[in-house]
Amino acid sequence: MSAPSRSWESLRHRDFRLLWSAEVISMAGTQLMRTAVAWQIFELTRDPLQLGFLGLSRFVPLLIFGLWGGVLADRGDRRMTLIRSQAILMLLSLALAALTMTGLITPLWIYAITMLSAAVGAVGSPTRQALIPALVPKDLLAGAMTMGSLAFQIGAVAGPALGGLLLARIGVAPLYVFDAITFLIVIGAAIAMHARPVVPPSGQRGIEAIKQGLRFLWITPILLGVMGLDFIATFWGQSNVLMPIFAQEVLGGGPATLGLLLSAPAAGALIGSTIMAVARLPYRPGLGVLGAVAAYGLCIFGFGVSGSLPLSLAFLAASGATDSVSMVMRHTIRTMVTPDELRGRIAAAHSTFAMGGPQLGEFEAGLVASWIGAPASVAIGGVGVVLSTLLIGWKVPGIATFDSRHPNPQEPAVAPTAAD
């Protein structure tokens, strides 16, 4: 089995095109909101540790509710689950806007709403990913996941760049309103879909449903390996929360510089994702993951030791490109080896690793930066990424040897988990 050579062909299917287009806009709004939140915390506290608490406030709900979100995504109408989660997220963004406009905003309010948003997002994210296989034919599934990564990167480029420009002109509150509107667009796209995919009841609920997903992960080392690699690499390499410090204190800029720094990784990621969308995916995606993550670590180290804005932007763009290549190949591996009835739970586990690493890493970066400074914190993190990649590649040799033409070598072992 080989992956489709032209991933963009998945956009020929109406329902997937609706979801994909809405995702581009929603991701831009989410990144715009995160830019506003980071800048607002920095203005209120001027403390790198307080910025680090933003990451912690996103990580804790993800750790607690991440796997439960997958259970909800694997139950009933995934489209309606997506609509409900987006509606709640819209209300939370409007709450941030209202508190800011009335002058009642405090760091505690920001942390509390951030935690609630992370908890709801733990349902929305795996639901979107689990919905995709119902919107495209099976032979375009890997391509659809690649296009999903491209949507993420397009939004991630537009959001911070627009956020940096708008922060200096109209302030923080309107950015929260814009984010709320993007959630409304996703709701509209979901309502307009023709497909009504309903997940058949599996007989597993609550803790037992979570255990079923975890058992599948345990007997599928390629999945566990790439998820663990993603978590550790993003834990060490995360530096976004420190960007206000780099923008103002290291590079001597302001909100516009912050927007450039936050957009540079996404711009590189957009280039990387575009290349992956038009190129034939390799037969050895695991080997590609290892190489891309190691290169990502080197770029993070380069950014940490750079004191020049153009050089910093170049390193950040390269880090985004390598991260996007890794992301596409990770999602391809997961999609190929996961049975449909477990997609929500495995996507939730993947999201817990993929999002938990950076969020916990933001806290680590803020904590270390409060001791030794932001540049040293980031440079040490880059070294940690490279060493972690070498260690995991050695401990889990199946990552390098995974062949997309034979994605389920352990298929017979899956049956007992479904019957548990």
C-alpha cells in the first residue's frame, strides 16, 4: 500500500472541503487569540514564570480530560459533538473579550478560561480528526490527513502575523471577538455537511473504553514510539511562551516583532506542509520522523543562541518546516494503523502527547528562563530535543523500519482488544 501522491485531491470531496476551509480560519483565530493572551499576560506581569503558567494551565486539563475526549469522539454523532465543543469555545473567547473590555481581566481569569478552553479542546480536536475518515474515500485518507496538517499551518501563519499587527492598532479585546467568530464558522461548516457519520456503540464506556484504546497503543509500538518522541521533543523545544521576551528584551522590538517571531515557524511549516501535500509520501515515514525531529532540535538551538532578528526568523522558519514534515508523517502512520472504531481515542491520545508536550514545555521554558534567561533556556531545550531523538530511535527501532506498504504487521493482535 502506498500513500496518495497528490494529497490535495481530497479537497474534491465537498464535506471534507467544508471542514478543511473552516479549520484554516479557526486555526488562524486560535493562534491570534494565543498571541493576544501571551501579550496580555506579559503586560500584566512582566514575569517569564507567569508566561510559563499559561502552558501549565493548558497542560493540566489536557492530562486530565484528554483521553475522555477521545471516548466522547468515539460515541454517537461526531458532527454534533464537534458543534457542541465549538459553541462552548466561542462563549469562552467572548468571556475573555468582555472581561478585557470592562477592565476586570486579571491573570487568574486568563488562566481559568485557558484551562476551560483546553478541557473543551480535548474533545473538539480528536473529534475533528476522527470525523475525517467519514468524509473521504479510504485511498485518500492519508492525503486528507496531510491536508489537515496544511490547514493547521496556514492558520498558524496568518494568526500570529495578524495578531501582532492588530495588537498595536486595536488592542487585545477585539482579537478575542475575532476568535469567537471563527468558532462560529466551524459550526456553520459542520451543520452544512451532508454526511451524518454515527459511530456504532462498542459496548465499552468510560474507563473501559479508555483502557481499550490504551491496550491498542500498547500492542502497537510504532504509535507509542512516535507519540512519545513528539511529546519529549516538543517538551524540550517549546519556546513560544517566551517570544514576548525575545521580541522586546532580546531583539529590541514590540508587538509587531512578536507577530513576526510567532509567524516565522508557521511560515516555514506552511512551506513544509505544501511540499508534503504535492510530493509522494515516503514508504518509510518513521525514518522521516526521526530525521525531521533531530533537525528541529538543531534549529531551536540556533534560535536560542542568535541575537539577530533575520537569523532568528530563519531558524524559526526552518524549525517550523521540519516540525511540519514530522507532523504529516506522524499523522500518516497513525491513520494507517488505527481501526475506525478506535480513531477518536487514538487521536485523543495523540493530541495529549502532541499538545501536552508543548504546554508542559512552556512551563519548563518559563521556569528555566526565570533562572538563567530566555536565550539559554531555549538553547538547552534544542540540545534536549536532539538527544531525546537519538535515545528514542535507539530504544524503538520499529520507528525507523515501519513500512507504509505493510502498515498492520501486528493485525491479528488487535482482535482481542475489541472483544474485551
